[in-house]
Amino acid sequence: TVERVLTLAGEKRVRRSLISRMHSLRTQFVLENDPAMLTSMVSYFQGLIVDMGIFTESERLKIGVALEEALLNAAYHGNLEVSSKLREEDHAQFYNLAKERRTLDPYQSRRIFVDVDLSSQGVQYVIRDEGPGFDPHSQPDPRDPANLERPCGRGLLLMRTFMDVVEYNPTGNQVTLIKRSSSRTAPSLAD
């Protein structure tokens, strides 16, 4: 038992040491609208960022929050088309409708596409859903004091506050999130 524990601890140190030497990682995921899977993805990338040692703990937390908000928006509001207004009116009904739609067509067949570019210069997430999209410019300003207490729109505020770049495609079903490492700027993560 002691040998196994020591072996696992050694493997973890070697893995962390190996990842700290990784210059970049580009990968793509195709995900279902499962909140547990989306949260697991956030955790996975948080672990890689920790092992690569490219952001402070505070920055890593903010990046994780922004990524999770973008993924959940893609699932709930994009693919499942559950309205933010419903969450304002009835929190439980919002989640019940989302759960129901995960089993119904056309919602259940829609996927979330996630492209990740992670390097010592920073991170870029491109998240696209298969929903109808929305007009990001028509959303109320989440920084307006009148909107700060609303349960909706905070995700957009958090993403814009925590990331260096937050851009939507014209259809509104794809968002690009970029956070540059504070010690470097990355040509691959340019505006």
C-alpha cells in the first residue's frame, strides 16, 4: 500500500513536471448539454493551467468562472433555448425545463463545440452552440446598477470582467474568450 501511494505521488510529480514544460496545447471537444460534463471540462483545464504555472491563483479562478459561464450559456440559453426571464420568475422551473429538453428533439441532438488554445502566453476558448443564437448587443448592460441584482446577465458581466477579450460572432451562437498571461503577450491570442 505504501509503495502504491509513493508511486502515485511520484507519478503526479512527474506529470506536473512534464506539463510545466508544455509550450502549448490545442484541442477540440464536442460536448452534450450535460452540466456535470461542462463543469468537469472547467476543472480539467483549471488543472492544466495550474500544472503549466501560467496564471496566478486569482486569475485561474476568474478564467474558470468565465469558461463555466460561457459553457452553461451555450447549453441552457443556446442549445436548450431556455429563457433567462424564466430563471428570474421561477428558478426551479428554469432547471426543470432544461432537464426535460435534454431528452427532446431538436434540443437533445445539439452539441457544444469547444476549441482551446492554451500556451505560456495565455488561453483562448472558442465556444459554439447549435442554437438559434442571440443579439449580444440587445442585452441589458449588466454593469448598470439597476441590473446588478438581477439573477440574469451576470454571466456576461463576469466574462467581460475576467477575460481580456470577449467577442461574439454575428449570429450570437459563438463566443471567443481570451486571457493573456500577465508576463507575456501572445501573437496567437491577438485581438
